[in-house]
Amino acid sequence: MHNHKPKYMKLKDFNRQFIAIVLLTLVWMPTQSLAQTQKQDTTSTYLLNEVRKYFNSDNEGAFYIAVQNYRDYYAKAGNLHLYYKGWEHEILYDVNHNHFYRAMRKTTTMRNDMKKRKAEDEYYSATHLLGIIYSLRGNLTLAHQYFERALEEVDHSQPINLVNIYLDLANIEMDTHPEDAMKHLNCAIDIIKANGGKYEYSDAIGFKVIVAYAMRDWNTLNKAYHEYMKLKDTLGDEFSPTYYHYVRICKNIADHHYGEAIRLTNLLTNTTDQYKFQTEIYELAGDTMKAFEAQKRYASVKDSVNNVIMSEEMMGSASDLALAEMQKEECSERSKRMKWSMFALVPVACLMPFAACQRHKRKYTKKLQQQNRELMIARDKAQEAERMKINFIQNMSHEVRTPLNIISGFAQVIGDPNVKMDDEERAEMASRIANSSNNIVRIINEILDISGKESINYIDKNDYISCNELARQVLRPFEAKERSFDLRFETSLKDSYRIQTNRREVEKILNNLLNNACKFTEHGSVTLSCRHDEMDSDMVCFCVTDTGKGVKEGEEEKIFEHFYKVDVYKEGVGLGLPLSRRIARQMGGDVMLDTTYKEGSRFILKLPKE
């Protein structure tokens, strides 16, 4: 079989990505069949399900509340093992969201808590977590040391804990010592088989295909692959699908089915893994140009993640440094006060403390003035936050209550057997109920969407789209609706003109802009147009122009604030424009209001060609 390694990527790039996948599996493994020794009560099951529900979401607040409730329950029950499992879930959540500095601090705090409670049997857990954190940060040497230490600390009578550590060791040794990686993996598989864990066993066999691929051991890969697919057919719900797409990709590469392997990479949700696989597949297939393009996209995504990690760690370090400086200043102030007491007892030196006092007074006055300025800024921010909160509550109260009242009222009428109505009336009421339900879903989706976009700084741009074709497609649903104005499309671009962007996000922005235009236009027209940007030839403009009421002077930027509404009586919660601008900027473009247009409103979506 082919034993060629790519020029653009070293095999060790697999380590960080597959560890990330494994940790999501391992965080729940103690609750699978291998670890269950007694039936959980209803409360503990509910608490664990709440933690699971938010583990893969970006809703930090909800997750932290769920995991705190989980910890409090087991602390009160005196079950320290599951209490620290709650800590593990929270730390792994931070790791999964690239908050490595935060995770490191929490792991240290957890270790100190273990010492305070004298929970020596749980020490291995903190050590193991440190190994995971260092492995995902790319420091495989330290990760290996912590995993080896965890093996020494762990209670060997609890096999599931050994399995986790062996699997992590296999991950970090896939590149440098692939034979050792396979040995560790086989140790994990032996323990799983001895304890009858079907779900974990299928998961480990899938991972074995990947390790065999890393070794270029095609014979072992084929055997593991056939066993894995057999388990898929026989285990049913007890089969682990974690590595399913990865296993099929490795098998197709081994069989030289490169086209199918590329197709399967597009099913991966992790774009870093997707581009990494594509780089190697294209190079093995001899298409160096596509391999180079895939490697560029891989490097871009990886750099974006690394920048997030670096920024988070720098912010955490800066916070710690500021705290240390404050403590240093407090110590200095205490020292000065002690010196002043000593000087007061020495009349001969009375002039020296007087001069120092004046200097201290000036310094203190200056510091006090700075603190006052900072307090004023904090006050203004608090007032603005309070204003946004009030706007949000008012908007949500109105926007949700109205469709709920419609649903409740018409549902009562339809359900009342004493009310006589014909089929047309019943159909009209059912339509109103459906529209109101859709409005509530739309509002919730807008809130979830903007909260999700606030947590990321990069959007994939993997779609090549025709600007004209996309614009016409977005317009079709609006053309089908009844309206009192003309709906137009204009373009100065050729139908063959294409850009590289994110199709779904562009459609979302244009839908927001067109919805606003139609909402505020009663007569005249709404026009969607496409053109090159006059100032920058590398940018393309989608313009939505209407003959509606327009935007008042002084509100040009306020309309891009969260929950701000030009007309409080119009439908919506004031999130469409701020969400559209944020998405556009994450893709390298922008959304702006054309203040030179006075016949209504004109919003411009600018996007780079690629």
C-alpha cells in the first residue's frame, strides 16, 4: 500500500484534533455501561442530563449553572468522586471552547480543594486534566509526563479511569511513537473487553483504525475496519458513532478511493480536520494545487483557533498581573504607614515625613481622580446595560405576548364544540396560529443566533456563489407575498460572476435587510441590486433600497445597537441589523446605511470577492 507522507503536513497534526474528539467522548464514559454499578436516582439523572444538554452549546451561563447544581448535589450527598466529576465537566467545557488559561486555573483550584478535603484517591483526575490541557495546547512532552503520573496515581481497581488515560496516551504518541500508541490502545481495549463495555469497545476499535492509519499499517487498519463495521451492524444503540466518518475516510484513503474520501471529509463538522484530511488526500492523489489550497485553508482555520487561545491566555495573564500589582501596592501602602508611625516618634526627622506626606497626598489625589473617572465610565456602562435590559424585556414582552395571545385565543375558539364555523373560517384561524408560532420561533432563533455569533470571530467561507443567482433566489419568497409596492432586482454584474463566501450567512443578511425594507415600505418600491464597490474593486455590494419612512438623523448608528427599534410598534426585537453587521464583519465585509440616499433607506452589504 501507499506509504507516502505529505509535504505540506506532518502527521503529528492529527494529535490535537483527535484528542479534542476523544475528550468529548471520555467526559461521558463514566456514565456508560462500563462504569455503571448502581442505578442512579431521578435527581442525579436529571442533573447529569442538564450538564450534557449544555456541554456542546455556547451558552456558558446555562452550562455553569447546571454543573454547579451537579456539584452541589454530590457535595451534599458526600460523593466526592462524582463531585469532582462535576469539576471535570466544567474544565473540559472550557477546554472544548479554547479557554485553556481558565481551565488551567480551575484545575489548580480543584487540586487544592482535593488536598483540603484529603481526597487523595481523586488526585489522578486533576493530573489527567493537566495532561489533556497541555496536549491540546501542543505541549506533548508535558502532556506525556502528566498522563504517566496519572497512571501512577489512579486506583487500578477502577478500570474506566485507566481506559481514559491509556486512550489519551495513544493520542499524543500517534506521531512520534506509533507502536507505543497502539500498545496503549490495546491495553484500553483489553480492559473494556474484560468489563463488557460494548459502547466503549466500538469506540476504541474505531480509534484503532485511525492509529493504524497513522502507522500506515494497512493490514491492521483493514482488520479493525471490518470489525468496526460488524459492530455497527450488530450493536444497534450500543454502537459508538464518534469516529464513523473518520474511519470511512481512513479506509478509502488506504484503498486509494480518493474521490470518495474527499466527499466524506465534507461531512466532518470540524473544519480543521476537514482541511487537514483534504490536504493529505489531494497530495496522495497527485493534485498538488488542490493540496496547496486545502493546506492554506487549514492553516487559516488553525491560526484563527490559536489566536483565540493566545488572546484568552494573554487576557488571563494580564488579569493576574494586575492583581499582583494591586497586592504589591497594598503592601507598599502598609509599609509606608508603618514608616510614618516610626517618623512620628522622632521629632528630629519631622521635616522628612512632612515632605513625604505632601508627595503622598498629591499621588493619592491623582489616583483618586483617576478612580473617579473610572467609576463614571463604569456608571455609564451600567446605565447603558440597564437601558438595553429594559428594551429587551419590553420588546420580548410585546413580541412574544402578542402571538401567544393569538394562539391561545384561536385555539380556544377552534376547540370549543359550541362554536359553529365553516371550513374557511377554521382554516383562517389555523393559519393565524401557525404564523404566530413561526413568529415566536423566529424571535427565539434571532436571540440564539446573535448570542452564538458573539462568541466567535471567524466564519468559514467555503462556498463559491453567483451573486445574481443568489439575489434572485433570496427575492423569490418576497415576490410570492401580497404587497402594495413594486419588488425589483437590478445588477451590473454578469451572471457568471462568482465570489467565495458563506452562502447561508449571506442569505441570512439579505433576508434581514429585505424584511426591514418591506416592513417599512407602504408605497413605491423595494430594490435589491448587485454591483462592484466604487471605492474598492475587491469588494462586491448588495444594496437594498426602499421608498419607506427612512432613518431619522442621529439614528444612523443607533439602529445597529442590540434591541434598538426605530418604530416600537413594528414587528421584531431589534436584532436583525446588529446580527447582520456582525456576520458581515466576521466574513471580512460590512453592513452600513447609505446616508446620502434621502428617498427612504438604502442598506449596503459589502463582501470581499474571496
